[in-house]
Amino acid sequence: MPFVTVDNARLYYRLEGSDGLPVLVLSSSIGCDHGMWAQQLPELLDRFQVLRCDTRGLGASDAPRAEYSIALLGRDVLATADSLRIEKFAFCGLSLGGMIGQWLGINACSRLTGLILADTSPKMAPKSHWDDRRRMVLEGGMQAIVDGAMSRFFSPETLARPNPYPNSIRITLLGTDPVGYAGCCSAIRDMDHTGSLRKIAAPTLVITGDRDVATPWEGHGEILAREIPGARAVHLPAAHLANVEAPREFSAAVVEFLSK
């Protein structure tokens, strides 16, 4: 299995597609792994070499017992790209992945050919919410938060219909190491990019699900679209995991944006 070791942690990645194509890095939500992008691959692999990374603490990556930071997770992405000798890449991150993308745009913009920030926010308040979630998983395991997470990830109609993709997300969430999940909660809790968004010079697309209750347009996506110079915005008929709930529309938005 492909791993890179960064700061004594083994991080899992999957690099797929033809050599010579432009590279697109996909970064997932908290509680998810690289598999959440499965529905995008048929569209993307015709045009990009796709690098999917399991964030530290999630998926097949190690879950060190620590309070992570967005900066740490951003450096993990850069170290993974460096290990594969990838100098420049487009980056698409959803939720936590979008927070990592903001850090990259602020601190390593010269590496980015394009930036897609989906269902995410520059700041998640109140901090006590994330301390509560840390406590819940560390004391009660992932079962303690799975139902609430799924109700934010997807609209009620999607959850009511037979669909293998949300079910896979649920299985992945339940299989997440609570220690790693708690570490990622700390990163989200302590993040505040609101004063630095104007430093992002990469072409940027903000994607928001119109039924997203976790990071709705008001107070979240709207700030990114307003503060990042030249940012474009797309609204999709979906909840928080817009790429899973509206896969065709999401993939089309990514391809159109990166093709310009």
C-alpha cells in the first residue's frame, strides 16, 4: 500500500491516472477517507492524474494521539506531494479538506494551479462544539456521533433511499479511530482564516450545498467567496457531502472550473 511518513506518522495516499496529465489533489471531510471521491473518478481521470490523500487521523493513515492543527495537515499534503515529486497541483477539498485547502492557498499558493473549496468555512464556532465532539468520541466511540454526522452529511431524502454511497460513508465513519477523529476536531476548533483569505492568489471556486446545515452559504461559503480575490461560487442541490449527494453536478463544476 502507498504510504509516506511525515513527522513519524504514516499517511496513506492513492495516485491514479496517466503520467503527464495535470495533478488534482482531493482532500476529504472529517470522518471520511479517500473513498468518498469514488463517484468523481470516472470524470476526473480522463483529464487529471488524481491524488487522493487520507488525512492524518482518518482512513488508512496513522492516528497519533495529539491535538492536530490545520497547518500540520496542510504540511502533510505538501510532504506527500514532495515525496511524489509533484511540484504544482490543483487542490479540491471538502469540509475539513477545504480548510486544509485554505491553509495551502494562504501559505503555499505558488504550488497551486487552482483551488476548490467545497462545503467549508474559514472559521467554525463555537469552539466548545468541537470540544464536546472530542469528548463524545473519546468516551463513547464513533457510535456516539454517527447519527448526528450522517444527518449533517446528507439530506433526509438521500438517507431514506437505498444508496450504497452514503452507506459506505457511514461504515467508514464508524471505522474511524476516535483518537484520530478527536485530533481533527482540534484542528477545526482552532482554525481561523478569516483575516488571511485575501492572501489567496490562486484561482478559486467555492462550492456550497444549498441544503448544507453544517457549513451553509450564510456565514461560511459567502465569506470565502467575498474575501478571496476573484473567487467564483457554485450552489448545488445537496447537503454537506455535496460530491456524494450531487456527484454529476459536483464533478461538472470541478472540470469546468479547472478547464478554464
